[in-house]
Amino acid sequence: MNEQRLEIKALPGYPEEIGRQLWMMEDIRRDLLQKLEGLTQDELDAAEDGDVTTVGALLYHIADVETSWLHFDMLLRKKLDPELEPWFTAPTRNERGEVWCPQGESLERHLERLAVVRRDFLEKFRSVDLEDWRTIREVPGEYDVTPEWIVYHLIEHEAHHRGQIFRMIGRMRRRRQG
């Protein structure tokens, strides 16, 4: 019988516990990327009912949040690495705080940004051991956080927006058909 095997595996090259969490991040991303196949520019840039948040804006936001948590909260840096800066040339929120980005950026560009950010994230996590995984980072004036919580939050964050994106795409395609 050809039954699907559903299990969590550790990404190779990381301590087992950390690798399992990173595998979860990758699993959510795989589902998102699969759903985006064949997405048109109109679908990428379409806003629903006067909302400024588009699928493209959510993809930009997902990448921005992932790299921000890594660089500013876990690594306690003041700036992104120079090779990442060109990927984030616009703010991810408008003056009302809504998730936003300029329209017209291709799906390929969004996917490349997501891939660059994820490669950077996984590369930098190779140096995290189990002790560091639970070591508190003090973000002055804001909060204390561990790499473990950051990964948990990024899993939850991307899963939430993945669902939002799936809903938006489904509505657009049903309207077009109907």
C-alpha cells in the first residue's frame, strides 16, 4: 500500500531538538510554496474589499519578520547583513500599521527573497547548540527572548499568514469562476 507517512524529522546538521523545530518551519514553507505555484501577478497584487494587504504584502512581511527576529532579536544586531538589505527596500507597514508593500513585484522576486532569508536563517542557526537554544537574549526596553521561542513564534507566524494567503487565493479564484 502507498500510504503517506506523516512524521517529523530533524533537519540534518542540527541538534535533534533544534532540527525538529527547523523541519517544522520548512514544512510550513513547503506548503506555502506549493500553493503559490501558478499565482498570477493580479492575484499577487489584489487587495480584498479595500484592504491594502495583498498576497505579495504578506510574502514580504513573512520574510521581513523572519529576518528581523533572527538579526535584531536573536543576534542582537542593529542592522541586517549587507547582502540582505537590498531585499527590504520598502517598509512592511503603511502609516496605519497595516501589512503593505508596493505592488508590481513579481512572484519570482518574492520567492527568491523568502529563499534568501531562509538560507540565512538556517545557516546562522548551525552555530546554535542546546544551551544557546534556551539562552535568554535581552532586547533592551522590549522583552527577553530565547532562540527556541523565536523559532516557535516564526512557525506560528508563517502558519497564520499561510492560512490567510490560502483564503485570499481561494476567494479570488472562486470569484473569477463564478
